[in-house]
Amino acid sequence: VTTLKNISNNNTNCKSTAAVSHHFTPTAIYKTARQVVKQEGLTALFSGLSPALLRSAVYGGTRLGFYDIILRFFHTENQFSPAAPSFSAQIATGTVGGIISGVMGVPLEGAKTRLQADSNFCQGQLRSVLFQMAKEGSMMRGASAAITRTMVLNVSQLCSYKILKQKLVSDYNFCKNSLKLQLPCALISGVLVTTATN
């Protein structure tokens, strides 16, 4: 009977927690930050900052940079422009760029998570964390999911932006470097990438 009561109480607590999390408010972030500062100090808010910055530079840089570099190898002639890449070439380029950036970003993502979660590590210990992860064989843990997401992100964001821009320039005579062209392309690709990755 006692066990059944405990199970019932646990279920009730789970439901209460779910109800609280369902009614999330913006002030929850402020309350969490205040609690972290109170318990662990102000520096705890910046745990994992160095790998987070490095990860953003490597992940974002390779994801965006490799797209244009690889796209040059896929240039084909079509009805829009003599140098415009085909639709399949852009999809392939986004996929390859996503794979490269995903592989390079996974270890840094894992290091960032460890530095943020483990109080035994301090800022500036990125090298030792990566060494420990390699020793444990967890360097590429979660790589398949991360790489798949990056591939979808690249294709939905970069390819859609490039294709929309190409279409507006060729069919509607938009100026290539005008804000009137870039703004709607960016907005539409933003909606597509948010939908695809959530």
C-alpha cells in the first residue's frame, strides 16, 4: 500500500512539474540566472564560454564558408545565367557543407556541455576536456543527429536563399545587391529553416 501511495505521489509531482513547465514565462530565465549566481557565483553564467565561442566560429564558419567554396565546383549552365548552379548542385553543396561543419562542431559541442554542467572543470580547460572525451571515446557522441540537423539547416537556409535570390534577379529584374532583394529572401529562408529544424 505504501509503495502504491509513493507511486501515486510521484505521478502527482510529475503532473505538477509538467503543468509548471507548460506555463513557461520569460521571467523563468531571469529566476534561473539569479539562482545560479546565488549558488555558484557570477562566473558560473559564463561556464563553457570559450568552447561556445570556438564552436560558433568553427561551426558557423565552415557551414557558411564551405557552401560557396564547394558550389564553385558544381557550376553548370542553365536558363537563368551562364554561371548559375543548378538546383541539384545547390542541394548537394548544402548537404556536403552540412556534413563537414557537423563533424567539426560535434566535439566542441560536447566540450561546451561538459564545461557548463561539471563544476570541477574551470574556464580555459577546453584542451583537457577534449583530451578526456577522446580518451573515453565520446568525442563524436551524438554525431549522427547533429550532422543530420546541420544538413537540413544548410539546405533549407542557404539553398532556399540562393534559389529565391536567383529567381527574383532572373525573372523580376531585381538588383543583385539591393536590400529590396536580400530582405524578402532572408525572411523566407528564415521561416523555412525554422520550420525544418524544429
